Amino acid sequence: MTSISAMAPLRSRHFAWFFAARSINQAGTTMAPVALAFGVLSVSDSPSALGLVLAAHMLPMVILLLAGGVIADRFGRRRVIQLSNVVSGLSQATVATLLLTGTAELWQLAVLSAVNGIASAAAMPALMGLVPQLVPREQLQQANVLLSLTRATLMVVGPSVSAGLVITVGPGWALAIDAATWLVSAAMLTRIRIPAPASERAGMVTELREGWRFFRSTSWLWLMVAAFGVLNALHEGGFTILGPVRATETALGEGGWGLTLSAQACGALVATLALMRWTLHRPLLLGVLGNALFGLPLITLALWPATAPLMVTGFFAGVGVQVFSLGWHLAMQENVPDEMLSRAYSYDQLGSFAAIPLGQVAVGPLAAAYGLSQVLLVLGVAYVAICLVPLLNRTVRTLPRRAPVPA
């Protein structure tokens, strides 16, 4: 790594509006996971119930991701993100109302979670492809770091604030805040102006085939996606589903769980501040090594479910996942043609997320059959081992940064 200027000024006022909109949105979304988890558990205390609601979000998102990538490249990324934000805001507002009025039923939460998942299927590929349209290529690391810095800062306080609201006034209020931020963000995105996509494009099926040809011919891309198809299922099933359940049955509690998530965010914040000064010359190598740390909280939950050790391992997990996040976005944004970027991200996200519903649904019965701590331990060890497998590929170990293309 070598030193670079801490934060070169980003020249695009459109990026400034995008940054502001994302920051407001993330202020709410950092609170949502804790609130939704304990909101569902207030309706049904079964791990399988929470897995069902989260799988209801993930399944339609996975099914529609490829279409979302084509739609984003075809109709414009800003417009797609804006419409998705409106739908997400309205669905979250409905969930909040049901919880606040005490009328929520499990099937209602699952249906609304599915609506939110459909909106995410369109927005996620568009979000990943929008940043290179807003800043010069040579400022991609600074732009991604700035976005990560805000997200990490909000993640420090968001889960703890959400846990405090859950304990004092209930999870509905945290979800109501999240709903408001979606709608405010949608309004702010109207200030962004970027060139419209080409009016003459091939059909959707043809564009999907073009994206698939690029995906399968890029070894580092499909290999990393294949690994994360397993890793995300392990983490979402273990940490997101079994984690809150483990918290409620031990001394960790809701407050300790919120502090654990905040410690993870602190780690991400520290890593982000470091990455403001240092360039990732081997983005995938360092990213994979960092992401292996993400399995440590699962192992800690299994062996030592107390606030202090979970905060320590959560902190290092946050450092590692932030290094991976920046490395992955730089690898994608610098090595994938712009007109293909949203489609490439959609194949990435499809492969990475496809098995998550299986993990979300399976961990409840597995924990009931074999014990919560035993399942968490197996998931944590498997996560670390599988994370390191892509390093067997030379391209993953050696993929360099790309020099900017002159304007």
C-alpha cells in the first residue's frame, strides 16, 4: 500500500446529491435490521418465523435481480433507484403501522417483506452502477470510501439507537424512521442529472446473454460470486437469524446485540478512515483475507455469547468486511465496461444471494435438532474456510488496480 491524498475534492455536484440522499436513507436502514428482527420475534418467538420473513424478502429479490440489472442499464439508474425508494418507504411504513397498532400478523410481515425485496431487486444493480457515472475514474476509491465512511459512521449508532427504541417504545418506531428516510431520499434524487441511456438497445434477452457471456468469461468474477453464494447463506442464517435468538436466550440480550452491531460498525469506520490514505493495490487478495474475519462473531456466539467478546470480534469483522467491500467495488468498477456494469452486478448479486433463503429457512430446524451453539460453531468455522478458497486462483491473488482511462 502507498499513501494517497486523503480526500481529493469530488468534482460532481450530482455525486454530492447522491451522497446526501444515500446518507439520509442509510440513517434509517442501519436501524431497520434490529427493529425488524425483534418486531418479528414479538409476533412469534420462533427462529423459523424470523427466517420466513427474511426469506420472503430475499427470494423475490434473487429471482428478479437479473431483470433489475437490465432495467437499470436500459431505463436509467437514477430513475430506477428513485422508484424503488418510494416502494420501499411505503412498505416499511405499513410494517411500522402494523407493529405500532399491535395488529401485525406473520403473513402480513412476510408479504410486505416480499414487496420490499422486489423493490431491492431493481435498485441494487442500479446503485452499484451509478457511482462511476457521477465521478471521474481516478476518484473512484475516494468516492467509494466517502460512501463507506458515512455508512460505517451511521452503523455505529444506528443499531444501538434501534435497540434502545425496541426496549423503550417498541420496534415500530425504528421502522417508521426507516420508512421516512426512504421517501426523503427519493425526493433528493430528483436533483441528479446524468446522460440518458442509449435509445436504441438490444432486447432484454439479448442483453441478459451479453451479461452472462461477460460473467462466465471473467474467472475472478464467477469464482468470487460462487464462494459468496455459500458464504452469504452461512452468515445470514447464522448471524442474522440465530444471532438475535441467541441474544434473547443468554445474558447478551437486545442491548448487547445492538452493541455488537455497533462495534462491527466501529471496525468498518476505522478501516474506512485508514483507506482514505492508502491505496488497495491488490483489491481482491486483501479483500478476501479481510472478509475471513467476518466468520469470527459466529464462532464467538457459539462459544462465548457475552457482550465484551462479541464486541471485540465484531470490531475485527467490521474491519475485514470494509476492506473487502472497497476491494470488490474497485475490482468491478475498474474492470467491467460501464455499459455492462449493472448487468455484471446483477449476476454478481444473483449468485451471491441465491442460497440465502435456503440458509434463512434451514437454520431454525437445524438449531432445533442439533442445538443452537453447535450449529453456530459449524457455520463460523465453515465460513472462514470457504472464504479462503478463492485465493487458490492466481487471478484473485494478483488482480491489480487499473490506471484511469484519459478523457
